[in-house]
Amino acid sequence: MERAQVSDCAASERRRPCVGHFRSPGAVDDGLAAFYSAVADDSGQAAKRREAALLFAVAEGHFSDGGTWNHDEAIRSAEEAFALASGCQDHDLEADASRLVVKAYCLQNSNLLYERGSADSVAAHCALEHARNFANERRLAFAAAGCIRGEAAMQLSIAETCLEERGLEGRLAALRPAREALTVFKQIGDRKMEAMAYSAMSEVYLQDRDRRKAQETAKEALSAFRIVEDRRGEARALHTLAMTMFMEGSYDFVDRGLQSAQEAMTIFQELGCRGLQASALLTIADFNINLGRPKQALISSKEALHIFRQIGYGRGAESFALALVVESHTNHDQLGTALEVAREAVARFRKHGDAKQEALMLDVLAHANLEREDSQAALEACRRGLALCTDLQDHVLEASLLLTLSEVQHQMDCIDEALVVAQDASSILRALDHEWLMAGYAQYTVARICTSKQDIDKALEESQLGRDFFYKVNNSRGEGLALLQAASIVGLSPKRMSEAVAIAEQAQDVFQKAEDRGGQAFGLYIMAELHKVAGDHQTALRYATTRRKLVQELGYKREEAKSLHLIASIHLGSRDPAEASRAAREGLRLARAAGDRVTEAHMLIQVVQANLSLVNDGDGPERHRQVVEEAVKLSRESVALCRKVAGGKLRAPAIFWHAYALSASPYPAEVLELAEEAQRLFRAARDQIGEAHATLLIAQAYHVRDKREKAKHFADVACTMFRDVDDVRGEEMATNFLRHLAPSADLDQRQHREQQEQQQQQQQQQQQ
């Protein structure tokens, strides 16, 4: 049956791309190349200093566009500049060159991880350790020489090596040395390095999801970069500021963040930093997706892809851009095109012999197939990706593909296999000791599957473990989602409803503390659903109405339409079809105004459902005729629309309600054929409740045709199906229909007996 639109938020969070993940935060250039180029051109300077300055300017060029993929060349160039600077008796040049060496090894760490993943984790770790050790050695040397700027520069370099750490704990260690460096730079009036210190701190706060502090430090960095006229630094600060606005969650703030990202992109474009320009374009695409503008997202992501391919950017940038192109097509309801893009990407990377990117795109391809409910094709994509991981030895990618495989198997009702695979993914991630966020999502998946197996105690245990992992990395969104999952699990038992509500309220506290209003909105949805299932429609309506007000404040029209869908479903559950109809019609208007055709389809179906519930209100034959006629008209529209949107996934409920509307009209001839089609579609989608309702409608269609035996057979089947899924109301409907059939069946039996008696009497008369 057609239900409120709810996505698996945790699965969506797991798949959500981390924009800019292929850029090394520790390898950001200081923007000193122009200054040292001027030194190199100054004939009044010592020859050795001029030569060292020239080498520095050349070496820093390796970092000007987000970092070169050729880290070996960057290391060689930086070490040559440092060697020459060390003999110049110029502590500032020596300090700046020392920072270049640290950045070069940070870049190597970043490149190895993003090109080869966990397969090169040892080599990447060695590069990072070398960078940290070198920075510490130079810090001690500058301290011994009494060079406070050099010492502070190395403190900042140590902070930047911490930014490269894969775990949050390591990244948070960047704060202390960055603050100490900032204090010194302020004291000596070095605004350029002050800006760099603020920039590093804003990156840490961003990772820690501390929106306010991230925004404050990003603004300080922006101001300092503008004072020293560092345009590239200014653009980077604008980009960070955009991300902090995204975290606020409201439509207006995300839109303002989008403008900030666009400003950063324009500066990068003017400076000729094409790699950074493309990175900003991906941020713009991501923001547009969240603002419900998939068409604009598609334009930006395609432009970024074009740039990355032109310049050979590396670090998985191309596959990242492709993933956003696929997501943009999916959000634009172009599922066929999304699938084709994913297929072409897989073929392209296979042709180029890039197994890592091929495996990444096979994961994307699997999800594109899942969107079209092609489980077999999704299964094949996962298996091909996992086969590549065997050679790659990239355990994080392997775990990601296993989680996708688990989703596929779950959709195919292979519950036991799905559980084993999800548990394998969790074990892999926990063994890595730095992928706690992914491990949290893996545990969430394990808990969800345990719930499907009705193993409630185990599900709660696994969900709690997932929450622990989210807490470990200070991810309040994940922690809140884990709590809501636990609330939903506990809520399966009517006797534990108060406990379930208490857990959901705890999740709301987590979201509120983190100022995560999007999380709060989802929590309100769960609270409403819990009370709706428990039959407390008044409380459910209060939470649903509160959710609507919240998303109104946030400015998301599409989410407001979905809230109205929830409100209408509660009214239908409380047998108030008039209010349900009002809410559904308002939701339909909002969905159409927002250009959201998928939600429009959902709302059309719900208006039909509400109309048919109004039929029994007894407002007279004329009103009855009008309501039924409108229901037939709207249901026909919904069938036409549902064949075009969401890959046809809504066809089953649309066809069912069209058949139901026709059964109430004077033209029921098509009902049986339509009900049988709906039954097939529900069965293919493994929607047992929908299939049961379609089966009962088939029984009713046969009854109208005076085929009582068939009507009884299908009603019995429907009754059993409702009982199997614990749908008490559905079972009651089927039972009442069977009772309605019973007198007719008794009449048939009496008529049959009378006919037999008449035949016997005739035979006896003939014999006589």
C-alpha cells in the first residue's frame, strides 16, 4: 500500500559524498610564491638567497591547485628548496621551506590513500610520520636558535599533519598547536600566517561538526586573507564558510552557503586554479541537490567532471564527480540516464586499468540499479566490485561494497545472507581502528536486518553498538539516528510504547544540542509514526503538525508536502477523511509548486484514498457521485504520472487505487484486470500488505461478477496474508467480506439441495 515517504536516513548519510575529500587539508600552500619570486628577481639580494627563493617559488607551485598528483616530484622540489634555504642564514625562508617539506609528505599521504585506499595505508602512514617527525625536529631547531616565527610555523605544520589523520581524535589534536601558533603570529603581526592558522582551526571545527566555532574561525581567516590580498586563501576560506552554512540546515542558510561556494569558485576560476574550481563546483552541485535543484546540480557536476578529465586531477576526483552526476540524474528522476552514466563510468575505468575507481563506480552502479529495483543487476555489480577489492586490498571500499550488497540481499528477502554480509562489513571496519563512522553505519544496517528477523533483543544490542561508534567520533547525526532506530525497534511491542517514546525524545535532545534541525524533523516523524501505530492519533497528529512547522521554518517546501502526507495518513487512520482530504490536497498543491513530481504522485494517490473514504460519509447520492467521479479522474491521472516518475515504483499503489475507485463507480469492468496487475506489481516489490489488499480487491471483483467460489478463495488468501503480516485491520476487512459471502454460499447450498431433491422426485416418478 502507499505509505508516507521515508528514506533510510542512515543509509543516505553513509552514501552521501564528503565534498572535497580528495584534497589534502595538510598540503594547502601558504601563498608565498609571489613574494619569493620578487626576492629572486631582486638583484640587491645575496645570490644564494635569490636562488633559494626561486626554488621555493617553483616548489610551492606543486601545491597551488589543491596539490599535484605527482607527490614524488613535490617532495624532491621541496627538499631541494629546504636544503638551499638552510644555508642562507634566513630563518623566515628556512621556516617557510620547512613547511613545504611537511606539506609534500602530507600530500603523499593523501594521494596514496585516495588513489589506493587502505591498500597503501602503511606507506601513507609512513609518509605522515615522516612529516610529523620532520616538523618536530625543525621546531626544536628553531626554538634553540630563538626563532619564534620558525617555531610557530612548525607548530602550525604539526597541526596540519594532525588534519591528515583518518580518525577524529587525531584531527582534534591539531587544535592545541594551531592555537599556540596563532598566538605567536598575532604577537609578531604576521597576518598571512595568522590566516593560515585560523584556516587550520576552522578545518578542525568543521570535522568536529562544531558549526559556530568553524564559522567564527573561517570568518577570521577570510578577513585576514583579504587584508593580505591572498585571493586563493580568500577562496578557500569562502569554501569553508559555505560548509558551515550548510551545517545550519535551513533552506536560507544552505542557499547563502551556495552563494559563498559560487564566490569561491569564481575566484579559483580567475586565478586559473582549475582543480580547485572543479572542487568548488562539486560543492555547488551538492548544495543544489540538498536545495531540491537537481537540474542545476547536474550542470555543476558535469562541468567539474569535464575539468577533472581535462587536467587529469587524480585522487579519485573523476569518480567522485561521476557519483554526483549519477545522484543529480537520480534526484531529477532520470533513473535510466543515471544508470547509463554509471555503466559508462565503469567501462571507462576498466578500459584505463584503474581498478580502484572501477570498484567505486560499481558501488554507484549497484545503487543506480537498486533505484530501479533491479536487484539482480545490483547484485552482479556488487560481486564484480568485491572481486576487484580482493586484488586491491582496499578494506574500506570492500566494506562499503559489502554494505551495499547487504542492502541488495535485504531487498531480495535473503535476510540471513544480508545479515552475515553486514556483520562482515562491520568486522572489517572495526578492525581498521579509524573507520568508526562507517562502522556505526554498518552496525545500523546489522540492527535493521535483525529487526526484520524479529530478533528484537539482538537488534537493540547492535543498534546500541552503532550509537557507541557514532559517539566515539562525535557524530551527533549518527548518534541521533541510532537512538531513533532503537525507538522504532522497541515500538514494535505495543506494551513498550512509553519506553520507545522516551528513547525518541532522547534522540531529539541529541539533535537539539547539536543544533541539527534536520535531525529533529526526522525525529518528529518517528514520534508521529510511533503514536500512529499505537492508535494514539491525537498525539501522532501533534508531532506531525510540529514537524510541518519546523520544516516550514527551515524553508523546505518539499519536506512540508511530505509532512502533509503524514498528517493526511493520520487523519485516515483516525477515520477523518474530510481532514485527510484537506491535508492531502494542500500537500498536492505544494508538491506541484515545488516541481516535485514524485511527491506529487504520492499526494495524488492519497487524495484518491481520502475521496474514497468520503464515499461512506453519507452525504447523499449526488455528493457520492461527485466524490467517486473525482476519485476516478484523479486516480487515472496518478496512474499516468506514476508510470513516468520514480522508475515506475509507484505504479502498484496507483493502479490499486484506480481499480478501487472504479469499483465504487458505475463502470467496474476494468477492476479485475487492474487489481490483478496491482497484485503482480506488489508481489514483485515484495510489498506483502499491498499484495494482500490487491488480493482482497480481486475477491470483491469476482463477487461482483457472481463468481462466489473464486471470490471466497481470494478472500481466504487475503485473510491469511493479512494475518501473516500482523495487519489486524486488513484481516478484519477480509473476515467481514467472507461473512458477507457466507449467506450467499448457504443459499447456493440450499438451492443445490432443492435441485437434487427435485431430480430424485422426477426419477422416482419415471420409475413408477
